[in-house]
Amino acid sequence: MTAVGIWASRVCGIGDEAAPGLMRQLDVHRDLGMSGVELRTVDGRGLHELGTDEVADLRRQVEASGLRVPVLDTPIGNWSTTVATDLDTELSILSRTATVAHALNCRWLRVMSYPNDGWPHDAWAAESLRRMRLLTDEAGRLGVVLLHENCQGWAGASAANTLRMLDHVDSPHLRLIFDVGNGLAYGYQAEEYLAQVLPWVEHVHIKNGHRDPDGQARFTLPDAGELDLAACIRRLEAAGYRGWYSLEPHVAHIPHLQVSGDPEQLEQSYRAYATGFRDIVEGAAQP
């Protein structure tokens, strides 16, 4: 493992954490020496909302940038939904996002597993598992792979829930995104969670922070939080992980809280975050 090799070929970031518009998202990541960008929204619109001509234009701009797009982030099962959200709508979003994925030569779609809507815990679990199986079956038909993130929803609450979901669905079209910082919001230790789910991890999100006395997660620059990002990187690399490390700072742009700085603030904070993470990668790569 070398820092230069990881940074140049395996570090990307979620585009709208750096800028609202696609062209600036691409320019910032290219300027930072990255070879990829993870896409979530373009000018505040989800990728599933783009029309045919807009998808064609998206493809042209990405190809011209020379960047790869390893993952598309969908709103399926995330903070904007609940376990009672209409499933046909979710399946439609999956289908439309898969079309974008194929246009970008991408096969991984980020999903979550549905926040509760006041249901008893067992009913919430059963419905979340049912939905994840149906969505995964459809993903297989569409030729894409769902990457479940340890975030909003039933399966993101613990490693035990995540493993139960994987066992229930039992499909190569469902794998995991491990977000190093999300345990701060859910009360578990990142490395303990990772140790249990590591064989299924295909993609990694990078954030850092700390828990306030009131239990709220507060996200920081990568070297200013309580998490040992370098230790997580070393553990992943030692286990044979060769996927992407994708920056999701949540410092100036926090979608689920509807917090976002102005474009200049977004870009400045994102560049500072990337610089800090590069230092961590270089430290983790030392023998």
C-alpha cells in the first residue's frame, strides 16, 4: 500500500459535498488529483429526477472530465423515507437510477433500509427485510448492485442487524458501504462494527467527528475527531480491501439536516478536508 497509489486511484468523494453543480464537482475532484467522484445530486436534484437528455449530458461531462463514477447515491430507504413509504415509488427510483448508472458505466447504487414510522420493532424489522429483498431482486434484474450504508434505517442500527439483512436477502446484488463516522450517530464503535461486516464491504465513506454530551454526532475535519481513520484504513488494507475511500465530510453540507453553506464555503471546506485526509492516508501507508 502506498499513499500515492491510494490517493490517485482509490480516493474519491461525494460530489455535492464540494459544489452544487456538476461541472464544479468534477473540476474540484480533478484538481485535487482524484480519479473518481461519487454522485448524489446535481444542482439539488437527485439523479433519478434527470430526463433522458440530461442523462446524456451528464455522461458527456463525466467522460470529458476523465473521472470514474464508482457509486451513485440514491434516496432509497434514507432519511427522506420511512418504512411506510410507497414501495412502488422506491422501485421506480431504483429503475431510473439504474438507467443513469448504466450510462456512466457504474454498477453500485447506495441505499439504506428505512427509518421507522412508529411501528413495533419486530414489524419494522420484518418490513425492512421484505423491502430489501424485493429491491435486491429488482437490482439483479436491472444489472446493478445495491450497497447498503450503515446509516438511516433498521439494518444500519447495528452490525447484528446488518448481518441479519445480508443473511435474509442472500444475494450477490446486495453488499455494503461502510461509513467510518456513522457509528457516532448510532452509538457503536467503528472498528468493532467493521470487524463483523468486513467481508461484505465494497465501498468506504470517510468522515470523522465526536459525540456531544447530549449524544448528538458532530462532524469535524478528518484529523479533528475522535475516530482513528488511519487504523480503519490499515485494517481494511490488511484484510485485502481494494475499493474506494470516498469523502463525505458533512462539515459544510449535511443533507439530512438541510444544512448547506454557500458554494464558496462548500468548496473551501471540502478542499481543506481532502488535504487533511491525504495526510492521514500518507500516515496509514507508512510501514
